[in-house]
Amino acid sequence: MNTNDAFAAYENVRHRLPKVQRTAACHHLPDLDALADDIDTFLLDAFGVLNIGETAIAGVPERVAGLQRAGKRVMVVSNAAGYPHADLMAKYTRLGYDFAPEDVITSRKTILHGLGREPARQWGLMANESLGRGDLQHLDITYLADNPQVYDAAEAFLLLGSAVWTEERQQLLEGTLRRNPRPVYVGNPDIVAPRETSFSTEPGHFAHRLADATGVAVTFFGKPFGNIFDLAFAQLGPFDPARTVMVGDSLHTDILGGQAAGIKTALIAGYGFFGGKDVHGPIASSGVQPDFILQRP
């Protein structure tokens, strides 16, 4: 997908996303430092804000460290469901960031928190088996590959990572759900994610296709849905929403989610989803208006 295709894909599923909450100023500023006088708590998306793929965005580790030294609370709020939490923490350290493990709130952590209230089930899992079962050891899971019997035997489905997902596997999943509808829980609502030279296709893309094809009402965990913000706010403790900002590169996940959660929002224009392309047209056509537009993190 290119940027226009990805934007259109999000617009096509607006009926499943939170409603636009309010208008906002779209005030242009250069970077995160320009927010420091008015913001105490920074919730940062990862892809497009901290890094592009496996590469830190130049200057951002130093800028984040400066905010931390200034006494700002800086947390990661990311739709990262495919990687075990320990692996993700190692990645951030390798990229030059210093976050406490409890201050990295991911959609993986969010969905596992949600599953704590669910009965024990045999789960069919969309994920990359080579990344291991970190954080998932307590679940009865079978990886979804190319055996139709595995799909039919599952009592419910978890969609965490789509790096090795194929069109054939998508058809197997849609087919088994048409024959026998069962719960589907999605740990990454993203349709795409920005990489070094292109977009990757994420679990949200396949989940929306699944819902359209089968009529099954999938349950999403992560931005823009409130469950990930509830987890982040619980970690924060008492905080001032008027001095808290969600910073991200996507209107439909970061900005819409932050608005629905009642906090300020800042869209990164120069990196990630828009990558220096026009943001004002998409803001106008979607009606999703950030409080701030930053050229860079």
C-alpha cells in the first residue's frame, strides 16, 4: 500500500472506530521540545515517532532523554503485539532509549490483560512462531499455519502478528468462521505500519477483511480503542489530561484514540504514515484534527 491507499483503507472502516470527539487547533510546531512548557506527560507511539522499522529516527533518542531529564513523564503507547515484551525492551535499548518496562504499554500487553477476564480456551494464534511464546506461556495456543484441522479445532482466535500470514491462511480462517463463528481478538488494530521504504500489512488489515467476509464481530485491543489508554492511565496514576499528549503519526489510531481518551494529541507530519506528504487534506477529509502538528518528533 501507499499512503493514499492506507488512508482510504482506514476511512473505509470508520464504522468500527471511535467517533470523532472534537475539533482542535492543528497548531504547527517543530518538534517535541516545543511542547515541553505546556505538557507534563508524553505518550509516544513507536513506529513513526521513535523509529522507522529497525532504525531510530535521528535525534529522537536524545530528545526523549532530554524530556526525561526535565522531569517529564514519557511512556510508549504502541500497537506492538507481535514481539514478546522482553524483546521489545531490548530493541528500545539497542535504539538508544531508556524506558522502564512498565512504562511501555503495548497492544500485546493490553490484549493479555483483557484475556485475564476470559475463560480458558484453545486459541488459534496468528503470529510469527520464530519469535517464541514469551508472555503467552499460560495460554493454550496453536499457531495457525496451513492445516485446516487446526483452524476448525480452535475455540477462539488471537491475531497478534501478520509477518508470515498468507492469503491461503486468510481463506482458511474466513472459511472456518463462516462454518462455525467463534470469538476473534485482535492485538494490533493497525492496518499498516511504516517501514524503512514502504508500509507493512498489519493484523488490523486482515481483521477488518475477516469481519467484512464473515460477519463475525471482532474485538480490537490497542489504539484507537480505549482499552490501551485505560491501561496506560492506570500506570500513570493521577494525571492532568489537559497537560497530557498522545504523539503519533496516524490520524486513525494515535490522534483519534487520544481524542477519544480525552487527552491532547500531536501528529508527526514528517515521518511515518505521512512521511512529509500533505497532512491537511487528510485532516480535512477525515475530520480528525490534532491539537498540534509536529514536523518531526
